[in-house]
Amino acid sequence: MQELLSKIKKCTVCSAKLALGPRPIVSASAKSKIVIVGQAPGSIVYNTGIPWNDKSGENLRNWMGISTEDFYNTDKVAIIPMGFCYPGKGKSGDLPPTKECAPLWHKQILNGIKNVRLTLLIGAYAQSYYLGNKAEKTLTQTVKNYHTYLPNYMVLPHPSPRNNIWQAKNKWFVTDVLPELKIQVKEILK
């Protein structure tokens, strides 16, 4: 696994598309039990090199009911975004993740993880890629039907503070989905 991760961290496949240049952010171990598939690193993560090292990551750890130590313990949690590098700024937030990373690297990483018990699919890009036509027509419908994808996948919206309005409109997410997520994570990491 370490050899593969070293190779990924040197990747420059989509460097021409990246305003700030490549800096692949990914973490995993052969022992990871939970895999987090998100969108792509944001600018803070690009600068620090630490995945989910921002307000979105703080929200995600709270949603999971997990300590920072456990979250960054690769024997417990692998972090494999759809795009490994910061894609740059768009009109209403960050640009979408580049399309090269997932087909190029995900299968290789996942083949190296021996005992994945749960994969968190965060946001529409991850859900579309991994669920294909099993995803509902909207992210909201997919997340509302989260139980359909268990025990392999837990589907979530992005934990960005920008999604607080979505959460306010969809109270069931906090009352139904997050408690189930915490139960799943606690059971897997006990």
C-alpha cells in the first residue's frame, strides 16, 4: 500500500487542469475499516496537506461521532477523494473534482484494503460514481433512502457549512441518518 500511495503522491496526470498544480491528498492502509470517498481537497487542505483539515472535516468527524485521532488513523479510516488534488475556485465554490483520479487509482487502492466494512459516499460525485443507476434522481432522495445502500455504503451530503441550508430543510437527516451513521462507525471501530 505504501508503494502505491507514494506513486499516487507523485502523480501529475491532470496537472495542466490545476491552477495551483498537483498535490495529491489521499490516505489509506491495508487495515482501513472505513473508507471515505469525498469530492476533492479544498484550498485549506491543499495548503496543509492534511485531508479534511477544515470546517467540513470538523463537521464530518462530528457526524461520524469520531475523534480526530481515530479519523486520521489509517488503520481505521481511509480517505480517498474523487479528485486527489485541489481543483481550483469556481463561481459558486470549488470546481468539480478532476475525472482522472477515480478510474486511475480507486480500484488499486481498494484492492489493497483487506477489510473494508463501510464506505461513506459523500456528495453527488462519489454517489454517482459508486452507485451508478442505483442512486436516486437527486442527492436528497439518495440520502433519504440511505438504508437501501447499507451495509456497504452510507450516503451523505457534503459536510460543508454551505450545506447548512440543506440540513435546515431536511431535518430527517439529523434525526434519522446521523444517528445511524454514528451507530455504524462505533460498531466498526469498537
